Amino acid sequence: MLLPDYTITNRILKNISEIERSRGYIENTFVLPFSRNSLKKESKEKKVYNLLLLEDYDVNLTDIKKHFDSISPHLDDEILKIIEVVSNLDQLSKMKLGWDKKFKNLSEKITDNDVAFRVKKIPNKLLPEEILAKISLITEWLNSDDAKNTHPLIVSGILLAELEIAHPYEKLSSLTSNLISEMFLISNNFDIVEIIPYQENFNLQRFKFNDAIEYIKKTEDYTEWLDFYLENILFQIQILKEKYELLEKQSKQQSIPNAEKLTLRQQRIYQYLLDYKFIQNSQFSLLFPDISEDSILRDLRVLGDLDLVVKTGKTKSSKYELKH
């Protein structure tokens, strides 16, 4: 079984702590659905773009953005498959499969190739006949108490390094290895990794990335690599956190007339109308999934009585808009 050797340095502990703090803030800060979805889309665009750069694709970020905006630029079928996989990584991660089958399933979806592993020799990589044994060692370790009792960020970093060293796939091996590492995090409830495009730093620091991997091969020590890996995740999650902080600040700065007379829920409805212009009965459950329709209607009547909201139309097709 794989028994990774590394030292939990103060720097690694600090990076994990800061990542967890930023994650907690992002997951628990109220941002209106439109703004949150916009940030997620932007992050996924960057993630797809940088995953493609790992494989030296000739593609630009603008075309990726256009695809996510449904403008439909011309993209190769292979790129479209990758976008589909990235968009559905959460579902793929939580399938009831063993890790060996998850590896194979992901690779097949990306390349449309049912050949399990690489069959050609690549300089400075594992021989093809050694790959299956290496993957068996990795998956055995992922199921071990050692991995289960280790922080998922550490395990995902080691997993990525091992796959980079093995280069197990004929095509798109680095891209697939990154997504496998993310699948592990998602399966351990670290879903936020889907919107952290840390691969951008791997591309910007390609030499440092390669040096850290080479150091593992020479010393079998993962400490330097884990430091590099966590540092880059922290860098990107802090960028995302700053965007959430800005949105939260802007939300608080927006003046709500008679705010002292409104409940928090009524203030959220007002903020929603600022962002979306109107709301209808069919949208109530999107904003407040656990609140009854009658309760939302009462809140809207309060806003109407305060001359903040106006109702147009009748019955279920009614629209509620801010009064100008």
C-alpha cells in the first residue's frame, strides 16, 4: 500500500486553516442567487480554460465564456466533452463506485476511449506495464484508515502528485488527474473546489510545479509539493472570498427605505427586487425554499403598505416590483 512521507509544517497547517476559514465565509455569506451564480460561472470558465492550458490547448478564455453564456462559439467536440464533465463533476464524484471505477469512468467520459490506461512509453514516466499496479496502490490507500484520518486537502494533493508522476492516461492525463483529485475533495464534502480555479497558478508557475513533482520522485517526500499545492488553492480561494466580501459590503450599503421597520426576510425580498426587478409566486421557493407562499405574500403586503412594492396582475400570475 502507498505510505506517503511528508511533514505537517506550520506553513501547511496555516494554509489549511486559512483555506477552511475562507471556505466557511463563502459558504455562509448571503449573496443573492444571481450574484452567486455569476461568480460560480466566472470561476468555472476560468477552471475549464486553465485545465485546457495544462494540456496546451490552443483556446482562449473569451470562447469559453461565450459557451457558458450560450452564445455558442465554435468549440471542438473534445472541449465540449471536457466542459460537460467539469459541469457535472459533482454528480460523477458522488456515484456509488469504487475509486478504480471512478478513475476509469471519468477518463472514458473525457476521451470517449474505453482503454483503461496508457499503452505507450513516455520518457521520465512509469512504464505502461507498471501503471495498473500503481493505480491499485493509490486506490487501496484512498480506502485505508490512513487516508480517511488525514485532511482531504492533504490526500487530494498527494493523489494529484501520484497521478502526475504515473501519467496513467494516453490522452489528457494531467487534466484527468486534476479532476480526479477534485472528485476526491467533492466526495469528502469539499464541494467548493469546483469553483476554485487553482490550475491557473499551475500554469503560471509551470516550472515550480514540475520541480515540486520531481522532488517527490527523487526523495519520496511530499512536503514541498503539498506546500506548493495548498498555497495555490489558498491564493485562489482568497480571491473568491474577496469577491464575496465586496458583494456583501455592496449589499449592506444599498439603502433600504424604512429598513428599521422590515424583518430580515422582507429586506432580502427587497434586495432580490433590486437585483431581479420583479418576483412572481413561482419564484418564492427559489428565494425561500423553507417558507410558505402565504408567508411571502404577507411580507409583500407589508412592503406594499410601506409604499416600497407595487403589485401588477392578478392571482398566480401577479408580479411584484419596486415602486419607483
